[in-house]
Amino acid sequence: MIDIQNLKDERNIDIKRVGVKGLKYPIVVLDRAHETQQVNATINMYVSLLHHFKGTHMSRFVEVLNEIREQVNIRTFHSILEKIRARLRAESAHIEIEFPYFVEKTAPRSRAKSLMEYRCQFIGTCNDSGMDFLVGMVVPVTTVCPCSKEISRAGAHNQRSIVTVRVRFRKFFWIEDVIKLIEKSASGEVYSLLKRVDEKFVTENGYENPMFVEDVVRNVATRLSQDPNFTWYSVEAENFESIHNHSAYACVEKE
């Protein structure tokens, strides 16, 4: 059969990225507590396309994904990108993988256990110059407003917040460790299961630890800077304000 994609294109325009986007696929990632965890990922996979080719071979992306779906982790990402480059005969390859990652959490007083979901990302690009690889985590926390506490006769407004962190690094690390670092940088943690004794503790502990959105990103950045393994990071925090119809936002990025 004729390979239409390999026919010559006369428009003389290189394409930076072409491939498949929004592909839902089960993959297996590393889990410190249980060795591995099967997750349902959303995946974008692209390659560069030189101007003289009419198109790329979309089916080959899924073929490669099916071959490596049980070994997607920080250690193997470079080889995965190289495999895509080779299979599609491309100068560069780019992958974005987003997946829910579940960690068992223990309530602070009752010790009740439950699973907490975090959104994680692997983002990588590979070409002749080398590889750029980012790991991202989206972590829910709680914040209590210092200003509200200071000016109020009783109470202070508080809200759930989302902290998004992306890092570059020198050597392997566990996602769970960065999640815990982020949670310690806010007024309080979020749990799937809390009994009344836990709710009392979480509420009072947050009240004694008020933070602006600016405090949260600076706290995360300070902790990341203290670990030489992390060569670059970006930290974003969004507070879903409980007394405003808008969010408060802050961002820090290491130069």
C-alpha cells in the first residue's frame, strides 16, 4: 500500500510538533509504599516533522505507548523519548503525561486512613542537544488569612488552595516527598477522611498558622532551594477565596 505520510510536501514548512493529544491510557508508575501504581493517564505525544514529509504516522505513537505503559517513571523517561524519536524518525520528541496519583494519608488524631488524590505530570522533550524533563505536582492545601485573623474579634476566613510545583532535578526522587514538602508549607493539609477530633485539630492548627498566598509560594521555594537535587522550580498557588468572588494568586520561579 502507498505510504501517504512519506510523500513529499512542496510547501517547505517544518512543523514543530505533530502527534496525538488527549489520549486516555492506563500506565504503571512507581509507588514508594507499594512499588507500583496503575493509573489512568491523559497523554500528549508529539514529534517534529521536517518540511519535505507530508505527514507523520499517528499509529506509531500508540504502538510505542503500548510497549512502555508498564514502565513510565522518572528513571525511564529518557529512553521512552528516544524510542519515539527512533520509531517516527524525528529530530525531536515531546511527551506530556498527566495522571492521578493516590497516597494513603492518616488523619492527625483519629489515625483513620484514606486515599488522597494528587495530580501529577511528567513533561519531557528530547533532541540531539539532550533532554529537558520536568515533574509536576498539583497539591490541595488550606490557608488562613493573616489579615482576617488580625482584624477580626473572632475567627478568620480560610479557604482551600491549590499549589502547583514543577521541578528539574539531578537524580531520582519520590513524588511523595515533594507532596509532603508542599503540604508543610501551607496553613494546613487536606484529607479525604476526617473524624470530629481530626476536624477540630485541623481547624485550630490552621488558625494558629495563618498564611497569605505569598507566604505559601515563598515557603515552598525556600524548602526546594535547600535541596541541591532540584536545579530549577516553579511554584504557583491559587487561593479560592471564601469571602471574595475571585482567587488570590502568586508565582515564584527559580532563575
